[in-house]
Amino acid sequence: RSAILATPAATRRPVRRLLAVALTWAAIAWVPAAWAEEVPWLYEVSVPVADQSASARIDAAGEALAELLTRLTGLASVPRNEAVTRALAAPDLYYNQSGFERAGDGDGLRLRLQCTPRAVLALIRDARLPIWRANRPAVVAWVVVDDGGERRIVGADSDHPVIVALEERARQRGLPLRLPLLDLADQLAVEPAAVWGRLSQTLEPASARYGADIILVGRVQALDEARWAASWEFWVDGGIHDLDLEAAEPARLGRAAADLVADELAARYAVLDRGVRRLDFTVSAVGSPADYAELLRYVGGLEFVEQVTVTSVAGDRLGVSLLTAAQPDQLLELFRLDQRLFPDLINDAPGGSIGLVWLRR
């Protein structure tokens, strides 16, 4: 006991820091969460265009901006309020690169736009729409089709209308979707019966190679020559969300699956505009100038944060004040999704602030 009491503070501090890190990692391991990844193509939109005339380009650019607003807000149908209507009439203000290209499927001409994040986010704030940030959980889709013959898994190389529509709608909604390669590794690990039976003990390990921890499972069946049915189910954070439907055209079944996932994720992670508020945080483990710069770069880059102010610096603890539309609980969930900031289980935060630990990379 006397040896412990006599331990110098300089020796105790590293032990305390190690304990804080250990408890933080314990918290990370205990809470099941999807890991987010930045969607690299989020601001790149390609839409059909009639021809290369100025009027056709403006019309197509307006459609592209409308699609981008759907991606960034999480809303399948974006309200046409005054700010949105004005922007759709002048879409040139919201992109910095454009070009025409022939569709790979020979389906005509397309206009590809690279939109400007700052301008589009300013529009979303002006229109008081939700903001669903660019870091999003990736989804892997296991789909089995029964068209009257044998059941088979359809993957990345499939041209089945359900898969084509699923991929197209996922991109329109800003979902990072992956389909299995169905190579030898997949064939050995997953049989059609495992997908049809939604066997998580088989599908979860097989999905790990695709870096996605949201699993979408689909059972598609031809009822007759003019009718299809699908049963969709996806798993996130231990919960199950499902949808059963029938349709005359199989493409509708794929679009519905993408909407099912996108609607749920947007409901969880999109930040609604209920007015900007100030939130104060005390962040530990900011141990170097590089940590300091990276923390401010990360927080300042969040689409729903309008201003970042450093209020105090004490050792490896940083006081940070944010102006944001996010609610405190939702902000903590979004931090957790990014795997950068976690609740501080060791240090007490000053009154009125929220204690966090910075996880360097």
C-alpha cells in the first residue's frame, strides 16, 4: 500500500491514461454499431439528357440537383419550398464540373455533374431540410432468386432487373451498396438455402470480407409470368427491418429494397433543422499538435456543424463549443458511428459540458 501511495504523479498519469483508453475500447466493443465510411461519389450525379443543347442541359442539371438533395437529406421526396424551387431553376450555381457521356448500356446520352458541397449544403440549410452526412454505413446485399427453376444467388455481375434496380436506386439514395462477388470463397461459404433461410450465422461471417456490417437479405420469386414477389430483411444494431411486396415488374422490388434501407438509416442519422444550438464538450486524449489539428478538422468538417470554437486548453484536454442543429444524443451517436469520439469514462467534464475521448488514427 505504501508503495502505491508513494508513486509520483508523473508515474500515475500514464497508468490513468492507459486505463482511460482501455475503458474506452471496452465501451467501443460493448456497443454494437455500424462503422461509417465516406461515400466518395456522393456529390457526383449522372442523369439522362435529351441532347447537348443549353436548354436540355439546364433541365437535366435540375434533375441532378434534385437527386443530390435526395441523397443529402435522406428524403425520398424533397419538399419544393421556395429555396428549393429557386435552386432547381438555376442549377448551374451548384456544380463546378460537367460533361456529356454515352451510357454504358447504350441507353442514350447522360450529363455528369460534380457538385459543390459548400453550395449545396448552404442550400439545404437555407431550405431548412435535414442533413444526412457523407459518412454512411455500407450495406452488403445477399439476394436469392427463384424464377420457377432452381434457387440461385445473384451478385455483382448479375443483370437481373431486381439487382439492376437495387443498385440504381441505392446510388440515387446515396447508399454505399455492395453485392457479393460469388467467387469460389462465396460459393464455399454461402449456399442459396442459407440466403433463403436468412441464416445469420452463415451470412454475417461471409459479409465480413466486404467491409459492411449492415446486411440486406432478399428472397425474390416469380409467382407466374406476370407477377413477382419479394421478401426483404436487413439487420442493423441487432434490429431487424423487413418488407414483403408483390409487383408486375421485378425492378420495383429492387427499388423498394433500397428505399427500405435508406429510409431507416436516414431516420437514424439525418440531422433535422430544429434550430441551431450551442453544445459544449471537453475532449481528452488530445495529446499533440497533430491531434489538436485533426480533431478540429474532423469536427469542423461535419456537415451539420456551423461553427467550432476552442474554449480552453489544459494538458491533453480541450474545451470545444459547437454551433449545430444536432441534438446531443444524436450527435454522440454520429460520433460513435465515425469511431472518432467516445464518452469519457474516466474524467469528469466541467459543469454543462459533455466529456469525450478523442481516438487518434
